[in-house]
Amino acid sequence: MWVRSLLLCGVSFALPLFVTAGTCKDAEMHHEIISEGRPFAFNCTYPPVTNRAVDVTWHRASNRSSVSNNRQLRNHQDQTWILFLPLEEGDSGIYQCVIRDTHNCYRIAVNLTVVRNHWCDSSTEGPIKLSLSDEYQQSLPLGKSASLTCHLDFPDSCVLDSIKWYKGCEELKAEKQYVVSGPRLLVNNVAEEDGGSYACTARLTYLGRQFTVRNYIAVSIKEVVSGGRIPNITYPKNNSIEVQLGSTLIVDCNITDTKENTNLRCWRINETLVDDYYNDSKRIREGIETNVSFKDHIFYTVNITFLEVKMEDYGLPFMCHAGVSTAYIMLKLPAPDFRAYLIGGLMAFLLLVVSILCIYNSFKIDIKLWYRSAFYSAQAPDDEKMYDAYVLYPKCPRESQGHDMDTMVLKILPEVLEKQCGYKLFIFGRDEFPGQAVANVIDENIKLCRRLIVLVAPESPSFGFLKHMSEDQIAVYNALIQDGMKVILIELEKVKDYSGMPESIQYIRQKHGAIQWDGDFTEKSQCAKTKFWKKVRYHMPPRRYPPSSPVQLLRHTPCNCTSGKWDAAIGLITP
Ligand SMILES: *[C@@H]1O[C@H](CO)[C@@H](O)[C@H](O)[C@H]1NC(C)=O
Ligand SMILES: *[C@@H]1O[C@H](CO)[C@@H](O)[C@H](O)[C@H]1NC(C)=O
Ligand SMILES: *[C@@H]1O[C@H](CO)[C@@H](O)[C@H](O)[C@H]1NC(C)=O
Ligand SMILES: *[C@@H]1O[C@H](CO)[C@@H](O)[C@H](O)[C@H]1NC(C)=O
Ligand SMILES: *[C@@H]1O[C@H](CO)[C@@H](O)[C@H](O)[C@H]1NC(C)=O
Ligand SMILES: *[C@@H]1O[C@H](CO)[C@@H](O)[C@H](O)[C@H]1NC(C)=O
Ligand SMILES: *[C@@H]1O[C@H](CO)[C@@H](O)[C@H](O)[C@H]1NC(C)=O
Ligand SMILES: *[C@@H]1O[C@H](CO)[C@@H](O)[C@H](O)[C@H]1NC(C)=O
Ligand SMILES: *[C@@H]1O[C@H](CO)[C@@H](O)[C@H](O)[C@H]1NC(C)=O
Ligand SMILES: *[C@@H]1O[C@H](CO)[C@@H](O)[C@H](O)[C@H]1NC(C)=O
């Protein structure tokens, strides 16, 4: 390159001289050292002369005789070429060609030296060392793949074929390390031993005559790693990348390199180009290289695309190569997100707690009743009380509500709680001894009870009773304040307004709520297993006695408290 620009400089400087002198300018001198016995050709060409309509004449410098155009002669001119078919020892000397177009004329000289060469013949030991022409000295880069070229410069009228390669005196067979491709010999993975003397031969056919061209090539091995010229892979940095299974991933390989370097940049897996490795599925592909030029370097980017990350990709090094530099990425599964797990676990726990509470709330009555029937023996609690509940209710027989109330208190309540469930109730107006003072009855008996059942109905004249019955009030107060007795408030009908009721009732209603009677007065409602009675039983103390008579037990079997065990259990499963 620099030779050419030097020449250009020289020429542009010399041009005016030449034109004014009307003579040809000596442009350059070529030196050719060629072995005897081989065909030789030299083209008279001078790059600044671009016009194709050139006039070229060859002549010998020694006696200024011109070279003949007779193609049958051993040494002749063929178009712009001088041909020797073949060279003889006496051909050494200087040959000149004058190349002329309409404006310019140049003289080009060739100093031809014909040498005698005993290539691998028995009289000499191995190939002799020659001081060969430039193009017969070639170099191979260590550790890379490169090629040697067999320079076969002949005019088109020469047919060249059957190219063979030799190292030393041995012919090189095309095998893994060597591949013959046209005038080239590809050498894979160049090693130190690949240096030395090479030769290539070709068969030349000219006007039906055959010759053998043999070139000698002295091959040197050169280290490609020259300081500071190594491509710099700025990314990846032998790092790992967290990526979800099945996702798409694109990773850039970013490289800075000097402008002079002509390195190959690629992605490899297991030393194979990814495009070749995944040539069937095309799941992983190398992108097209892009570059950005800077003042003193070039920035290259070549990406790798994983269309879908598979399990087998994890833990493998995907290598980015840039000349001698390499760097890899490794894929790894994302670390499990402990925060997410924690939150999830907490949510699940809360959900569990909430659902347990919900289930408990909707089944607590059944659960408690079942628990009682399962684990409480039918023995009297050891608290020296005679009754399970004291029943307090308004009395006003003339009203229809009063009638319902009486039915409830005197018939249904004893039927269910006493007969079916075995509780013992104290019902005022049934269980007191005649002639006893009302206040005494209440005061004495309420102390013998475990619960106080208060029945109320909506405000009506018939049940302003509590307002006037100080005894009942006393009973309620006793129960609430003195004994801490549990009170069960039963509404015979929905009571909207408690303001007319005594404060104690209002207080109970507010604190513990009330159980609403939802049945009628038929047999069906007199069953201990209805919702209403379950609620009442839930608030009652654990069952005290078994049903009083076996006959009644038989009659009421479907409603019996004792069968509540399985009933409740089933109720748990199918609400
Ligand atoms: C030989 O030289 C001529 C001009 O001098 C040029 O046009 C031609 O391309 C050259 N041939 C080769 C094979 O270089
Ligand atoms: C010039 O010299 C060559 C050999 O160098 C010879 O073949 C040729 O005949 C000579 N020509 C003349 C005119 O003497
Ligand atoms: C031509 O080459 C020979 C041997 O290479 C050398 O001795 C001679 O000086 C050269 N002649 C010129 C004019 O350069
Ligand atoms: C490569 O580039 C990085 C960042 O641009 C820089 O830190 C590092 O020194 C460079 N390495 C070489 C060998 O030039
Ligand atoms: C690689 O280069 C590209 C620009 O070509 C840039 O967008 C990207 O961020 C670079 N990546 C890294 C990891 O430096
Ligand atoms: C890479 O090559 C090694 C041995 O050369 C082999 O054991 C391994 O299975 C290869 N990896 C893949 C992904 O093919
Ligand atoms: C993929 O490459 C392997 C070896 O490199 C080759 O045997 C196979 O035929 C190739 N498949 C396709 C579809 O090119
Ligand atoms: C990857 O390279 C391709 C070219 O082969 C380009 O079209 C694409 O935008 C690149 N992707 C990224 C993320 O740089
Ligand atoms: C930079 O990229 C352009 C095309 O985008 C390409 O023609 C050119 O050869 C590249 N340069 C180098 C030094 O690779
Ligand atoms: C990355 O790994 C390659 C090959 O294993 C190694 O040659 C290179 O020096 C490593 N680079 C870094 C930055 O560790």
C-alpha cells in the first residue's frame, strides 16, 4: 500500500519532467528469483494507467532487442505478458516493458534471476533454502485457521489445474488439518510445527503443451497476540443471568477492538457456533453484528437470542468470542423470592384462621352440643343446685299472646327441655308450693337454678308485667349481679322496641342478644334438634339427666337430645 502511494508521489513529481522530455519514465524495478525449468510469466501493469487501451512492448535491456510475439517461441510476448515456457538458466537479466497510453509512458523493469534448484532430489538433503520473491514468503497465525496461497500468475491463455501441496518433500493429503480450496491451502488450528518449507505445483497447459509450475513457499508462524491489540469484551463478564424457564432472552456481546484488527466475532456453545449447534431447532440464534466507529476503535455488538429458555440451557457457558478474547454468560434459575413465599404463607395462614373461625361460628352450636354428648357424663354437676333453669315469663291469660306464652312455657318448654333433653326446670306457676309468698318462691328457687330463662313478647298491655312485678325484677337483678347467673332471653316474636322494657332486660338484650322463637306450636317445633332448640341448649348447662322415661325416649327418638351426637357430626360435614 505504502509502496503504491510512494510510487504515486514519485510519479506525480516526475510526470512534468517526462512529458516535457518526450521520453518514458522509469517507474519501478521488480526482482524475481525463479527456479530454472518452470514456466514464468510477468504482466506489464502499472496501476496509475487506467485506460485499457494501452500499448505494451517488452524488450531485453542487455542488447535492447524486443521480445517476439510468436507464441510458438519459448520466450515471447502474449498481450501485455512476457512468457517463458519454461525458464532456462541463461534467461537471467533485466527485462523492460514500456507501457503507454495516449498521455503517459512508463518503463517497468524486471530483474529476473534464474536459480538452479534441486527440489527433493536424492543428491541434496531436503528442500534448499532460497531467497525467494516476496509473495513466496507467507506467514500463518498461531492457534488460528488461515491459508497459504499458490500464486499462479499467468495470462488467460494458460490453463492451470491439478494443484498439489507439499510440506518439505511430502505431499499433503486433504484431511482434517488441511483443506485444498482452489489456489489456497487452508490450515486449521495453526501450530508451531506448521512453519517450514512448502511447495505447490500446478499443471499448465498452453497451446496443447503441458508444463509443471512449482512454487516454493517459506512459511513462518507468527503470534497474533500483540500487546494492547486484544479485543476487549466489555460484556458479558463471565457472569450469570437469572432467567425464567420458558422465557425469551436476548444478550448482547459488546466488544471494542482496534480498527486494524479483523477478528471474527461470534457466539459459541461447546466450541461450536450456536447457529450450527442449534441448526435444527433454531431456538438459539446469533444476531447480525453491528458496529459503531470511533476515532481510535470500533464498538461491535453481536447478540444471542434464546427464543425459549429450556432446562438444558442452565449452567452451560455460552461463549462470546472476539479473536482471542472470550467471555461467557451462564443462565440460572431465579432464586425463589422468599418475601413472596412469606407473604403467601401468611395469607394462607390468615385465610385458614378466618375459615376456621367462620366454620366454628356457623357450627359452634353443633360442635358444642356434640362435644357435650360425647364427653360429658350424664351426671349432675357438682354445684348443689336443684334446677337447670328458672323460667321467667309474663302472665296474662286473657290475651292471645298470653295464650301462646302459656303454651310455650307450660307445654313446649317442658316437653323439649325436660322430656327430651332431661333438664330440670323451675317454672313459676307450676312448681311452687301453694301458699308460698311469691317473693320467697322466686328468691329461694332462683338460687337453686343454673340459668335464668326470660321469655318476652312485643310490647303490649299484657306484658308490662315486669314493670309492676318487683319480685321478678329482683330475680333478674339477683341473677345478673349477685350470682353472675347466665340469662337466656327468648323472644316469642320479634321485639323491635325494648324501650318499654325494664332496664335489666334491655341490658341483657344488649349484652347477650336474644333467641327468637321461629317455630309454631305444632309437633314439629317441639323437637330438640331444630335450630331454635339447639340454640337454647347451647346456652343451657351440659345435659344433666338422661330422658326421664324410656317410653318417652322411644316416642321421641327422632328428636332426642341423645341422638344429637351423630346429628351434629353429620351437620358438620354437610351444613
Ligand atoms: C495485465 O495488465 C493489463 C494492463 O497492463 C491489465 O489490463 C490486465 O488486467 C492485467 N492482467 C492481470 C491478470 O493482471
Ligand atoms: C539479445 O540477447 C538474447 C539473449 O540474451 C538473444 O537471444 C538475442 O538473440 C539477442 N538479440 C540480438 C538482436 O542480439
Ligand atoms: C539483479 O539481481 C541480481 C541478483 O539478484 C543482482 O546481483 C543485480 O545487482 C540486480 N541488478 C540490478 C540492476 O538491480
Ligand atoms: C476493557 O474495557 C473496560 C471498560 O470499557 C475497561 O475497564 C478495561 O480496562 C478494558 N480492558 C482492556 C484490556 O482494554
Ligand atoms: C451493549 O451495547 C449496546 C449498544 O450497542 C447497549 O445498548 C447495551 O447496554 C450494552 N450492554 C452492556 C451490558 O453494556
Ligand atoms: C459439550 O461437550 C462435552 C464434551 O465435549 C459433552 O460432554 C457435553 O455434553 C456437551 N454439551 C452439550 C450441551 O452438548
Ligand atoms: C446440523 O449440523 C449437524 C452437524 O454440524 C449436521 O449433522 C446436521 O445435518 C445439521 N442439520 C441441519 C438441518 O442442517
Ligand atoms: C439482536 O440482533 C438483531 C439482528 O440480528 C437485531 O435485529 C435485534 O434488534 C437485536 N436485539 C437486541 C435486543 O439488540
Ligand atoms: C460495520 O457495519 C457495516 C454495515 O453495517 C459494514 O459494512 C462494515 O464492514 C462494518 N465494519 C466493520 C469494521 O466490521
Ligand atoms: C472469562 O472466561 C474466559 C474463559 O473461561 C477467560 O478466558 C476470561 O479471562 C474470563 N474473563 C473474565 C473477565 O474473567
